Amino acid sequence: METTLREIARIVGGTIDGNPDTVISGLAGIQDAGSGDITFVANPKYEKFIEGTGAAAIVCAPDIAAPGKNLLKLENPYLAYAKLLRFFNPPPRQPGTIDERAAVGKNVHIGKHVTIYPFVTVGDDCVIEDGTTLFPHCFIGDGVTIGQDTLIHPNVTIREGCVIGKRVIIHPGTVIGSDGFGFAKDGPQYCKIPQIGNVRIDDDVEIGAGNTIDRAAIGTTWIQRGTKTDNLVHIAHNVVVGEDTVLVAQVGISGSTKVGSRVTLAGQVGVVGHITIGDDVMVGAQAGISGSVPPGQIVSGSPHMSHRTWLKASRSYEKLPEMRKTVHALKQKVQELESAIKHIQEDND
Amino acid sequence: METTLREIARIVGGTIDGNPDTVISGLAGIQDAGSGDITFVANPKYEKFIEGTGAAAIVCAPDIAAPGKNLLKLENPYLAYAKLLRFFNPPPRQPGTIDERAAVGKNVHIGKHVTIYPFVTVGDDCVIEDGTTLFPHCFIGDGVTIGQDTLIHPNVTIREGCVIGKRVIIHPGTVIGSDGFGFAKDGPQYCKIPQIGNVRIDDDVEIGAGNTIDRAAIGTTWIQRGTKTDNLVHIAHNVVVGEDTVLVAQVGISGSTKVGSRVTLAGQVGVVGHITIGDDVMVGAQAGISGSVPPGQIVSGSPHMSHRTWLKASRSYEKLPEMRKTVHALKQKVQELESAIKHIQEDND
Amino acid sequence: METTLREIARIVGGTIDGNPDTVISGLAGIQDAGSGDITFVANPKYEKFIEGTGAAAIVCAPDIAAPGKNLLKLENPYLAYAKLLRFFNPPPRQPGTIDERAAVGKNVHIGKHVTIYPFVTVGDDCVIEDGTTLFPHCFIGDGVTIGQDTLIHPNVTIREGCVIGKRVIIHPGTVIGSDGFGFAKDGPQYCKIPQIGNVRIDDDVEIGAGNTIDRAAIGTTWIQRGTKTDNLVHIAHNVVVGEDTVLVAQVGISGSTKVGSRVTLAGQVGVVGHITIGDDVMVGAQAGISGSVPPGQIVSGSPHMSHRTWLKASRSYEKLPEMRKTVHALKQKVQELESAIKHIQEDND
């Protein structure tokens, strides 16, 4: 693919300092880039390589000066890198056909340029909007709606009645709409509570591989616009996750909890049910969130505390045995001092 | 579906205080219920809504008095709610047919009203009892037996020789009968130990989505009657889990461990191998069970301790940095006191 | 299957002390073994059963003496047991045919005695070497290479461009080559960074059920020869795992981390990104590895510390509440002593 620096500026924004007609045919790291490549500097420690790079052009921050180089200056070079990587590596074009080895139910609306691969099952009364792709071995239950330009990877299960938005990506092996874990005690036994709600996944959400997102008992388990989940994440029934939130691998969220927007839960975090995690909260890896967290807080530990406190407490933790010894020694010393003082007092009397 | 309060009492039990011929056509929350709906009060804080509810009848505890209302009084209104929810939301009736796009092996016994959906694989020498449903993309290995009225959801794998009971539910993406993790050291390398046992899942068990339950090395990995597992639970080879036990999401149980009956392991608990967890044990979220736990205990923490101790210890944890300062200050003070006393003693001599 | 002790010695090594023509037709535990069975003693506490066993022969350590018994003496009886278990339980012979219900793409090289079961999808430009088996419902993406004698269990997804070695076993439900979790911030939103690398799995690797191994952003996520992963393990993009390493169930490894050879990560361990875990490191269950670990270390805890320190610290942890009381009491005592000394000093003046 051959383009110009001008065209690149049109795609990623920024101001050209150099020749806008420079021909660009690829993207490479600053030390590997050759003629025809555009490269980028997103981290100040790479600025020293600007002088010697063989790249045809460099995406960089506005304050960079490099006479004789073709620069494309913008505020967020890393974002521009992501956009250029997408530009030079467009996803493969899908055939836009329904394979005859797929099993498609009755009363299914299928939009334009929808691709359904072999061994896909689509239930009755589904809607699959334009440009969407269903990879092999997917199960789409009755009454499911999937918006435009969505990718459902292989071996994904989406059970009946779930609603998937536009430009959603669901990675392989993930389960959407499994029954929530709800039982009423019947003596020592458990009586299953029917899970008659669904799951709703809004536009631009990306769900990692091997996730399990349970349908609501009644109502909707809801993942809002732009949220991204990593692999092996568990989301229980009636959970609501806000917009642009990040759930890192192996996170588990218990039932009816509300997670705000722009929240980050790091890897292996567990969250109890029926609480609220406010907007913009950050939670450290392996934390156990045992109660609601107000907006904007940074927390860690299990049970959680402020990240600052946890940092100090966890540093103290490995000093515990030493501290126990010190306390023990102090106890003895204090006893000795007590008896010494007693003697003095007795002598003085 | 239209029925009467008398008929409802027949289904869920209890004593009618009011008109048994009241027509009931649905179930709703106490604030949403309209004429024709039955509602319930399982939590005392909702009793205040009884007066104003538009419901045709109210399921409640025996001690409730509400003149002019139709009451159905019983000991466990929440259980009655679960049963009514099941009554008003029966699972969809399955067609009871074998789809011609399924691959069914030789010498397979298939009972009455068995449903096998497209793209199901059933190996040789299997038994599928009456009323059981195999959803699309399931793999049932050679020699598997599945009891009556069992539901195997999409994309489930049940490997050869496993035995599944009656009224079992296995949620999507789950794997039953994968090889246990067993190797003999051969210098620095690992020599695989064949896993020639199987998995047995007894009646009324429900297995969540994305579980992995390994087959025994020799013998049986055994999940007993009525036990329920949430999503992404891992159960290693030769584990035995008793009856009516609950394993919450992301729990992992290592090889050859025995878990009793009526046990609860909360989310993300890990359990070491070759131990016994007694009946009626409760384990707090994210605990690490490092040794056997006697029946009836409540434990938390990693490594585990009594829940009471853990509650106190974890409260102390965030005070650790402060405590370290205090201990440090005490140490200095005690030194000062020591030298002060020494001076006094010298002066006194 | 009937063989002789001489033939067994040829398979597992060792020196025969007894009759090499003894007929052997099975393998059993020392208390269960009957005539025709070979048994083994790998643990000294079972030596007492040698005298009374009905076994035809006993595999044992070189220092065992048992007059009148047929012994096969070797250094590692447990390894010999594993090998004999494999000998007496060979994996079922696969048919070596391509089922017509499989969907195989264009330009696919398929070796000799390859088995492809119904409802397998193989993309274009793949290579499937001799003796390899693809179980039902597997998805093999475009351009995937799979070496000889490899087993891909049901419902496995291997996305485009991944490279799988010889004698690899991949258990059901596992996902290889899903997109790494990479985004650039675009204001509050996330812009997906294309993940254009792949996954490479070398010879003799075994991957458990329900694993998720992400493709590299650029380059390769690489699992080296002989490594074994248990179930529900997550390996992020650009991770490299060395040879003969063991990752126990529910381990998660974040992006770009390098794990050495002969490392053991116990169950539910989490590892941060961009660090190095040296060769021969052992990590205790549920640990949180927050930075690089030099070769040969044994570590535990979250954040991790030396295993010795952690053992002591975790023992102290449950004494924390008591210690807090002691410190509080000491503080008061020291204050009393201070004022007592002050009095004495004033009296002495």
C-alpha cells in the first residue's frame, strides 16, 4: 500500500513539518524503519534515535525539532501509531456469504455483506445487521440481535434473547447469556431460580476469549459502550459495567454489582455482589473488593484499602516476623525496667 | 397462563388466608404487581408495601396480617417465589428430534423425546436417556451415559467414558473429562501419566459456563447430587465433591481433594490437593485452603485461618505501617528509659 | 496384552532380579495386584506390602531386597510406573481419515494418517503433518501449521497464522491466537491496536482445557518445548515461556513477560507484564509476582517475597490482632515508666 505523508495526516491528524508529498508505504519501529516507512516517537527515551533513523517520516510530539526530517507533529503519537497500524493492517475482507453448511433458523433478518461460516447455528427470530461476521462453531440463540460490523469469533455461545451492538468484537470460546447463579434454599438443597433476563452488550465493546457473562435473573446484565474485557473474565447476573471500562484477565464480578465508567480492574481482581464501584476507580491486581468504592479512588488489597495504604502495609508485611521479635524483646525489657524501677523506689523509700 | 390461588397453593404449599378462587395470571414484584399478579414478601423491609400493592395475592410468612388481602402463608416465601417463577416461566419445550446434521456414532441408545441439535457429535456406545437435550456444537465422547431430562448447552465437551446423571444442567463452553494434570519427572522433563479414569456427575447437579472438570488418573472424579458450580470453576483429577455443595465462580480445587456436603467455597478460592474439607464448611472469597478443614468451620484468608481471626487480622493489616512506627518509637523510648535508670542507679550507688 | 518381565525391562530400563520370563499382563497397585500383574513401589511407606503382594513382579528402587520375588530395579520407579501405564493403556488408534462433514479450505497440506473428525474447520493454506488428529468442532484458522502426532481436542480454536509443534496435546475449549489486549488511549476511549503477531507452541507441549493464549501484538507469543499448562491458564501477548515449565491451573501471565525454563507457577498465580522470571524459579499458589525474579528462587505472597519470609510472615499474620494489643499495652506501660522515672528524678534532685 503506497500513500503520502499528506494522506497520513488526513487519517491521524497533526501538522506536517517537511514534505507532505513524501511517499509512505509502511510502518516500522524507529531503529528498523527504512526508506518508505513512517515511524513514531511516543516515549522521550527514543528521541535520540530520530537523528539516525532511515524512516521517510516521523510521527512525534509537537515540541520535537529535527531539521531535515519529515515530521508529523501531534499530541498523542502512540494513538497515531495505533491508527497507522490499523491503516497498514486492515482486517481481512470477509466473503459476505452465508455458507450452506450453517444452520440458520426461521424468520432471521440478515443484512448486507453478512458472513456466516460453516457450522454456525443461528436460532429463530434473530437479526444480524450489515457487515457482521459469524465465525465457525458459533451458537446464536433464538431472538438474538447483533448490530453492524460486529465480529463473533469461533466457538462463541450467545444464548437466546441477548442484544449485541455495533462494531463489537467477541473473542473465541466466550459465553454470553448463560444462566445466572441463582438458587433458593429448600432445606439443605437448592431450588433453581429461572434466569429469565438477558445480556446487552453496547457498541464498540470488545470481549476477550473464554469470558462468561451471565444473563440477568430478571432484567439485563449490561456492558456499556466502549468497555474492553481481557480473557477469562467472569461477569455475574444483573451486573452493569459502564462505558470505557477495562477489565483485565481473570477478573470476577459478583451479581448485581454496578461498575462505573472509565474504571480499571487489574488482573484477577474479585468483586463482591450488590455494590457500586464509582467512575474512574482503579483497582490493583488480585484485589478483593468487599464493599462500594467512591468515584476516583485507587484501591488495592484483599479486602481492599487505599492503594497508598496497601503499598505501605504490604511493605510492612514481610517485616512482620522481625517486628514480632522486636515486640517480644520490648516486652521483656519493659518488665526488666519495671522491676528495676521498683527496686529503686523501694531503695528510695 | 391463568390459574387460581388454590392451584398455586397446591404447587408451593402454604395456607390461604382469603379467597382461594382468586384468579392468578402472573408473578411480579410487590411495587409493580397489578390485578391478576401474585407477589411475595421474603424480606421484612418490604412488608410496608403490602397495604398499597395492587397484587391479587401475596405470598408471605405465617405471621403477616393484612385484612382484606389474599394471602398465601408459608415458612419460606423466597423458595415459593423461585417455584412460582419456574411455574410461570417453564423452559421452552424441545422438539424431541435428532437433527440430520448431527453426527451420531454406532451403538448409541437414544431414549424418548431426546433432542439432538445440528452439529452435535455423539460417539459410539453412548446412552442418552429420555427427555435429554444436546444443544449445538456439543461433543459427547465414546461410551458416555447421560441420564433423563438433562440439558447440555452449546459448545460443551464431555469426553469418553463420563457418566452424567438425571436433571443435570451443563452450561456452555464447559469441559468434562479432560486429562488430569499428571506427570512423572524424567530428569528435567515431564513424562505424561495417562489419565484413564472418568468423571461422574450425579443427579440434579448444575455446572456453570466455562468449567473444566478433569477425569481421574485412575478411578473417578465425582460431583455428587445437587451440587452447583458457578462459572470458570476448575476441578482437578480424582476430586470428590459432596452433595448440595456450592462452588462460586473461579474456584480451583487441586487433585485428590475431598470436599464435603453442604460446603460453600466463595469466589476465587483455591484449594490444595490431597486434603479433606468437611461437611458444612464455609470458605470466604479468595481464600487459599492449605490443609484439611474440619466439618462446620468458617474460614478465610490465604493461607486460611478461622474467619473470625481473619476479620480481625485483616483489619489490623492496614494499621501495620502505623504499628511499625509505634514499635520503632517504643524501642527508642525504652532505650532512653534504660539509660535514665542506669544514671539513677549510678547516682544512687 | 501379554508380555514378559524381560520385555518390560526393555521398555522402562532397570535390572531384573528374578525370572525374566515371568509373564506380565497388567499393571496394578501393590495391594490390588494379582498373578500376571506388575506393580511398583515408589514411596518407602509401601515397602511393607512387598512381602504380601500377589504381583508377578515389582518395580522398585535398587536397594530393595525381597528374596523369592521378581524385582525390576531402577532409579525412578514412579517414572517407570508412568511408562508402564502408557504401555498398558495406549491411546486409541485414530481412523486416519478426513470426515466428509469437515470443512477443509484451499491449499491445505494433509500428511499421512491424519484424522479430521466431523464439524472441524480448517482454513486455507494450512499444513497438518502426519499422524495428527483434529477432534470435532475445532477451528483451525488460515495458514496454521500443526506438526506430527499432535492431538487437538474438541472445541479448540487456533486462529490464523499460529504454529503448533510435534506431539503437542491441546485440551478441549482452549483458545490459541486470540487478539492480545492492546489499546491506545484516545481521550477517555480506547483505540484497538491490531494484534498482527502469532502464537508458536513447540514440540511436546501440553496445553490444558479452557486456556487462552493470545497472539503477539507484533512478533510471537512463544511456549517452548516440553512445557505443560493446567486448565484455565491465561497467557497474554508476547509472553515467552521456556522449556519444561509447569503452569498450574488458573495462572495468569501479563503481556511481554519472559518465564524461564523448568519454572513452576502454582495455582492461581498472577504475574505482571514486562518482567523476567528466571530459570528454575518456583512460585507458591496465589502469589502475585510484581517484578522480575532471579533464577532459582522460591517465592510466595502477593506482592511476592522469598518463600521462607512469606512462611514466617503469614504465620505472624494471624497473630496481628494480639500483637496490636501487646503494642498498645507496651505503650501505656512505657508511659507509666516514664512518669515513674520522672518522679524518681525529681525526688533525687
